[in-house]
Amino acid sequence: MTKFSIRQEVSDDIGAISALLRQAFSDVPASAQTEEEIVLALREAGALTVSLVAEIQGRLVGYAAASPVSFSDGSEYWYGLGPVAVAPMYQGRGVGSRLIQGVLDNLRHHGAAGCAVLGDPNYYGRFGFQSLPYLSFPGVTGEYFQVLPLANNTPKGEVSYHRAFTLASA
């Protein structure tokens, strides 16, 4: 198993994070190739609640972020997971799983009510994420929008991500 460490991003990581996001999503058909711009816009807006990197011997090989989301019912303290990226040659080695667990641990520590994610239900289901019939994300098939309550309340209605997600894809 590959040894890697997980830590908070520092300003010296920004260029490597951007390069990793470009590399990790370059061959992903479902990607609009805007992940780098999303993270830059979230960082500029002060909306990167959690921003973790994985490194091996000082080389950045993974990244995961969380930023605030809102629900139409007014539920508070919910966050969206993503983007999550692992350099192609390190995928399948547990880097992404450890990054996601790190983000969720950070959110729990800061009193988050829950976390939402847009992605493969088979993958994110391993962490406890689930699709709920009374939650939606516009334009996305229900099973790919999932939530993980971290407290005793689950929102109802439609989710809205930070405007950085919309601006980057415009």
C-alpha cells in the first residue's frame, strides 16, 4: 500500500492543486473541465470551508474540498463535498477515500449539520451518503445527488451550491 499523508492546504499548494485538478478530470466525460476554476473562485470568495491535500514524499497526489450549500427549506450548516481529485496513477489506492473521510471529520469537528455530494452512488454510498426522494439538485438524476446527515436534521427541497460552481461553468 502506498504511504501518503493528508493535511490542510497551504498557499504554496495552490499551483499544484490547479495542476492536479486539470490532470485528474481531463479524461472524465461527465466533467465540464471547470474544477480548477471552481476551486479558485471558492478560495477567492473565502468559501473553501475545508481544503485538504494528499501528498507522497512532498508531491501532491490528491485534493478534496467542501463549501457551504443551501437548501430551499432554509436548513443551515450544510456543505457540499467536491471537487475530489486523485492523480490518475494513484487512483484505487485509498487516497480519495482518506481525503473524503478527512473532509467529513473536519465538518463534524466544526459542527456541520451534513454534507451533500454529486457523484456515483456506489462510490459515495460507502461513506453513508444516500439519495433521498425529498431532496433534489436541478438537472441531475436523483440517485446522483446524495446527502450524509451529520446531525439530527435532514433538509427537504432543492439544494443550491455556491455561485462559484455556476460561474465556472458559464
